[in-house]
Amino acid sequence: MEAKKLNLTLNIWRQKSAGSVGSFAEYKVQVSPDASFLEMLDEINNTLEAKGEEAIHFESDCREGICGTCGLVINGQPHGPLPKIATCQLHMRNFKDGETIWVEPFRAKAFPVIKDLMVDRSGFDKILQAGGYVSVNTGGTPDGNMIPIPKDIASLAMDAAACIGCGACVAACKNASAMLFVSAKVSQYALLPQGQPERYIRVEKMVKVMDELGFGSCTNTYACEAECPKGISVTNIARMNRDFMMAKIKNKEVEV
Amino acid sequence: MTKLDSKIPAGNISEKWTNHKFNMKLVNPANKRKFDIIVVGTGLAGASAAASLGELGYNVKSFTFHDSARRAHSIAAQGGINASKNYQNDGDSTFRLFYDTVKGGDFRAREANVHRLAEVSTNIIDQCVAQGVPFARDYGGLLDNRSFGGAQVSRTFYARGQTGQQLLLGAVSALNRQVDKGSVKLYLRREMLDIVVIDGAAKGIVVRNLLTGEIEKYSAHAVVLATGGYSNVFFLSTNAMNCNATAIWRAHKRGAYFANPCFTQIHPTCLPLHGDAQSKLTLMSESLRNDGRVWVSKKKGDMRNPTDIPEDERDYYLERKYPSFGNLAPRDISSRAAKEVCDEGRGVKGGDAVYLDFSDAINRLGQKVIEERYGNLFEIYETITGENPYKSPMMIYPAPHYTMGGLWVDYNLMSNVPGLFVLGEANFSDHGANRLGASALMQGLADGYFVIPYTMGNYLAGDKPALVKTDHPEFDKVANEVKDLTDKLLSIKGKRTVDDIHKELGRIMWHKVGMARNEKGLKEAIEEIRRLKTEFWKNVTIPGSGDDVNQTLERAGRLIDYFELGELMAVDALERNESCGGHFRTEYQFEDGEAKRDDANYSYVSAWEFAGENKWNLHKEDLNFEYVKPAIRSYK
Ligand SMILES: Cc1cc2nc3c(=O)[nH]c(=O)nc-3n(C[C@H](O)[C@H](O)[C@H](O)COP(=O)(O)OP(=O)(O)OC[C@H]3O[C@@H](n4cnc5c(N)ncnc54)[C@H](O)[C@@H]3O)c2cc1C
Ligand code: SF4
Ligand code: FES
């Protein structure tokens, strides 16, 4: 069932460790158009390892576009040339025989490179830990049908909650802003009745940590939305900005 | 030798858990912070356990090899989660969910555990809703349900096709809240490589820091493993790339019994292999079989395109063999039938795939209806294969998906090693020989939110385990063994790559310990696995060092456990001279190909004790069915 193979030249970013200087290395490959981009990297690694050379380090897990682990900049675009997919969902048939492809890690001050194509995205979790939750303990919660939630509201909340935490939005943004990621979480809770009690405290806490971690500010270029594999909408950013303003007023009122 | 005591509480099945909760010992609130608990894994089971234990006031250390708790494999579950809410007024109840699960498991699960699972299922939904999980709702704003295989009621809750993601993000948000409060400390990018057992009880773990290569020691009053299943022993499965058996396997080698290792589930509707470079298999929803017809050519090695094969030269083998269930025959039966026709050489162009054809349905209902029903699945198919399933039939093939077996646990979810608890897919407890759809998510969250918070307290207050510091010589001994193992792996410097050898192991497992097994094949598999293992230790190459990020080394460490686990799976399958659920021995079938279960001789859990290289002792836990009478499954 195998189709004719593609001959490709890959320029892949190699960097030994966080502190060392990286550079591109060239690899010539023959690959089946049915293989995924990451399977092509697996094959290169298999060849390197057989020669006793270190594998190109990159991360992935589910390979179905849901865990958010993978993330490469391919020909300058986070997650590659196709819209609304993660790197692991990209297949080689989208490239032409003889093409040269450039592969880099996500680049952002808040996402330092660990090795080759691996980066440290732990900043995202620090933001979530600051308030990305509803404060309920296990047990003692009311029946699931106690509070009806309009279908369209539940659906909007689900749209926001679909974020996979991959960081492509940050990598796509010239300011390395994390606004799309943070606003997706803030919106999910802001839309649902369960999120109301902490709505304004939450947004303040999360934005504070986001700023402290060195993510840039948002200048409305919408590059984030264009590269987001889950199509998270920038309307979430507008919603978060609104809530943030309200928070300033409300949380002051409480203090007074 | 340890005696197997399942610790099932006395009394009527519907009162066991209630009574047990009352009878268990409690830890005084002020004392809880004096207890350290290690939880390995941040999937549904681990994240919910760590969060709940943290909320109670225990000092929790939570470990994962991922870069974030949210990446655990649970995130990929699609279909949904069962709960006997009976919101649809269609006759669901705790007892019905219990009944369906015991029957679905082909009468190889422990009744008491399954009943508890059904009891707490409803609390899970309430908990998740309160956390802000955006479940699907109907127009009145109430929770929506869908139906799933093995049940006649509609009890599956879902969040689009991303139920696992939303439940996990909910559990991880609870975990993050405890991290913020300081009751849980998260240790990311740490792979547990051993447990430390002192005076017979679990006292801690040894992990490798995947960034620095450092071997680190952690101690606690109790250790919880929630490290998922072992389908990746087959190399190709629907599991995430990094799922592995190392945590449970190393615990097994330190004394924990491994139960029913041969009970594995093969899912019938996955995308077929595209070539040798294939790294994993993708699940396609089973719902497709509602409108798709499964067929292959009647001829061997037929190289024609599907649309060129005339109707009378096609074999709709499921419809032929199972006239009343047809294309909707259960998972195990459909999977086996597909493998059979492909083994005969009648798969798609002689390869390993069968057609799932929608042309009849499109002609009957129109493309629009099919689009409404399966539009997103057709899109996924096209993204991956580059083919348009509206025009030519889909190709599918079965793939390893879930492992029912796992470490043996008692009713309290504690293994035979005191202080070592096992939750989620990593244990063997609730699904018997076959798991029903949408029940794994339920079990993981039941274990983590609603069982371990109680049974952990009982252990700590009852057994009063002492805390052993990591400067105890046993910790150093185990850490040194782990270091030696790493050095040994790096020193082999042979020729074959880790993946190359893993793929070969996968082929052995798939053909001989896969969905249809027989004595001859199993015996051959054991020999072949041993030979391959010997070759690995002589001829593998693992470039790079141990003091740095080294993904090749990580994969090699996991593979060495698969050799041993793979062998035990074959040993277990060989010992079980019957067919039940996901375990099909070709010698034990009725004339029509149905599985022949042997309740008189095999109504037990096989719990294997590690007894040195290639040696195991079998302990049997007899299963008694007081409430659900064992009967033959038939799908004619
Ligand atoms: C494609 C797919 C779809 C599915 N769909 C459904 C569905 O619709 N409904 C359903 O009920 N079930 C479904 N399942 C099954 C279900 O997803 C899993 O059984 C379940 O999520 C397992 O949860 P867990 O918490 O036990 O383990 P996992 O989610 O696998 O988590 C394991 C955790 O342990 C950690 N870990 C493992 N080993 C180590 C180690 N040595 N050191 C440190 N950390 C370690 C991992 O990092 C991870 O955090 C599906 C499975 C697949 C593959
Ligand atoms: S918002 Fe989109 S791009 Fe950003 S982390 Fe979430 S899924 Fe990734
Ligand atoms: S590997 Fe999980 S999203 Fe790509």
C-alpha cells in the first residue's frame, strides 16, 4: 500500500542544552507521503541511533492533537503550514518532492530551550496554579443537574476549554504574549455558573503571574488565533480584558 | 508466601461500601499533615487522588514523567464516562450498571469492587460539574447522555469528542489548587524507576530526573501508583507514545503481584498501518459501525481498487457470520474476524486492513445525513490518510487499546505489599476480562476521588506505618541498583536501535499473544521473547549519556520491562485454558467461533508472584458470583 517516497532536505535545530549555542543541521531523507511529520523524525532518529549518534530530541505523546506535548516551528510556522492542527497531525503528503524544510523549537523568552527541539513551557502551569480552578473540594457537591446551563453557553465554555496548552500562541506572537492561552481558561470559568464566585479574583491572580513570568503584552495582531490548533478565538481575550477591568473596580470595592 | 486476602467486607452487596466506610479507621484532622503520601501519575486516577488527599490535609508528593500534569494519557479519551444517574428515565440504576459491568467483563471481575464503582459513579458527575467541566447539555440546560456498547440504557456523559481532556483538566485544576495551597508538591519530568520496600512495606520511590539524569530518592508513609496501562508492549497501540509499564513492573519485581496480565482489549476500528515508520495507531469511533459495512474481497491478494471489486466478489464477513448483529458484533468478535480474513490474505490488497464502506448508507440516506452523523470523524480520517471516505471506503484494522490486567489489589485498592496502593488502569480491579466503553474514565475517577481518600486513612490510622528517611541504607541500595542498570544499558553499544527491537517484540506479541492465542504460539512466543531479550542486552545501541536528557535511554528502560511483562502475558494466557473476554484461546471455542468460558475451572483471578528471572508463582483468588449469575454471551 506504500506510495512513492518523497526526497526532502531538512534543516533541523540542534542544541545540546539550555546554555549552549544551537545551530541548524542538515538531513537528507526519503519518506513515505503517508508518514506523519513526527514519524519522519522518528525515522531520522532511528538512522542516527544506528550510527551511534544522539537522537534529535523533540517531544510528543498522544500524536492525535490533544495532549499539547508536541510543537515545532516548521518553515517559520508553529505547528507547520496547515491551519487548526497540531504538529503531530501534519502528514508528509503536504510537502513536495525535493522540498527543503526548516524545523525549529518554539521560541519565546518564557519558553527556554531544553535540548534540540524541546522547550520548557512550565510557565503555563504556574499561571493555572495561581487561579485556574474552581475552589471546590471532593465530595459534598450538588447534583449535576441542579443548575441548568443553556446549551449555547455550555458550548462556548467548551470552545474555550478545548485549549491543549501547547504554546503555539506564544510562539506565534511577536511579543510572546500568553493572552490567548490565559483568556481561554479565564473564559471557560467566566461563562459557567460554577466559575462566578471567584470570577474577578481569578482573573487578577492569573494575569499577575502571567506578567511576572515575562510573557509579553497583547497588541492585537491575532497571530495567535491563526496558529492555534484548536481555533481558540481572540474574543476570549476581549472577554478577559473586560473581566480584568471589572476586577479592578470590584476588588477595590471589596477592599474599601 | 503472602496470602491473598481480598478484604471484601461482609454483608449485602449494596451495603458493603457504606458499612466499610463506617468501620474504617480515621486519621484525626490535625494529624493528617504529619503523613507523607507519594502519588505517581497525574492521569485521571493520579490527579484526582493527589488532589483529594491534599484537600484532606495530607502532605502529598505527586510525580509524573510529563512536563505537565495535564499531558497524561487520559487526556486522549474521546467517547465519554458512564454514570448511573438515570437522568434519561430509561431504567438505569446502581444495580444495572453493576450488572452490565460484571457481565461485560465476562464474569472475571470481583463483584464487590464493581458494585462500589457503580455506587460512586453518580458522585463523579456531580464533582466534575462543580469543577466547571463543560459537559454536553440539551436545550433545557440539563446534562445530555449518549449510548455506548454493552448497555441498553443511555448513561454516558460526554464533552464533545474530548471527554477525557475535560475530565483530566478538571482533575488537574483541583490538583493545581492544592499545589497553590502547598499541600501537594509536583515533581515533573521524573520517571519512577523503582520502589523501596522496607520490612515488607512500601516506603518510597527512586526516580530519574529526566532533565539532569540525577537519580533521586523520596520517602513517604505510603505510595500510590496510578501509572496507567501497558498496551505499548505491542509497540503499536492506541495509547500515547510514552505510556509504559515500568512503574508497575518494577513494583512487581519488588513483591507486588501482577493480576490477569493476559487480559488485553483489542479495539476493532482503528486506522491501519501505513508502513514500517508507523509510530502509533489511531482509534476511530466505534459508532461508525452503525452505518458502515465491513467487507474484504473473496479473492486472496486482490490488488484491485475497492470500487472496481464487484458486489458478488465481496465478502461481508461479519454479516455472513453473525447475521443478527452483523457489523455491530462486539469488539472482541469483530477484531478477531478482521484478523482472520487478513491472515488468509484477503485484506485490502493483501495487507492488514479491511474496508468499512459507507456507500450503501450514503445511497440510502444521502451524503448530508452521513455528514451530520460522522462529519468530524470523516475529516480526521482524511487528515491522516489523505483519502476521502465519502468516495472510497475507509480502511480499518484492530489495535491494542486497553489492558484490564494490572497489579493485584484488595478491596481497599492496596496491593499485597502493605502501603502500596494502585489506582486506575494500572490495577486489575473492575473490568474482569473485558472493559465496556466509557468505564475506564469512571474507574479512574472513582478510585481517586472516592475510594483512596477513605482507604488511605484506614491504612495510616490502622497500620500506623513509620516514616523511613531517605538516608536509610535500603534507599541507597535501590538507588545504586537503578544507577547500575542505567550504566549497564549505556555500556552495551551494539548495533540495533531500541525502536527496531521494540517493533520486533511488538510483532511477536501481536501475532502470538494478541487477540487469538493457542498453546503452540504462546510457547513459541516465550522462546522468541527470551531470545530477543538476550539480543537486546548484547546488541542494543543507546547513544548519549545518562547525565542529561536522553530520550533513547528512557525508551530502552521501558523496553526491558516489556520483555518480562510480555513473557508473563504469554505465561498467563497459557495457564488459562479457556476463552473469556479479551482472552481468546483458539482451542477453546464453540463450533460457531464463540468463546468457551470455563467457570468450573477458571473462575479466579490469576495473581502472579515474581520469583526470579523467567519464574513466577501463581496465586489464585476465587471469584464468587452471588448477585449476577454467570451466563454465556451470544451475539448470533
Ligand atoms: C484513544 C483512547 C480513547 C479512550 N477513550 C475512552 C473513553 O471514551 N472512555 C473511557 O472510559 N476510557 C477511554 N479510554 C481509556 C482511558 O483513557 C484510560 O484507561 C484512562 O485514561 C487511564 O487513566 P489512568 O489515570 O489510570 O492512567 P494515565 O492517564 O495513563 O496516566 C498515567 C500517569 O502516570 C504517569 N506515569 C506512568 N509511569 C510513570 C513512571 N514510571 N514515573 C512517573 N510517572 C509515570 C504518566 O506520566 C501519567 O501521568 C481511551 C483510551 C484510549 C487510548
Ligand atoms: S490557545 Fe491554542 S495555541 Fe495557545 S496553548 Fe491553547 S491550544 Fe495552544
Ligand atoms: S503529541 Fe499530543 S498534541 Fe501532538
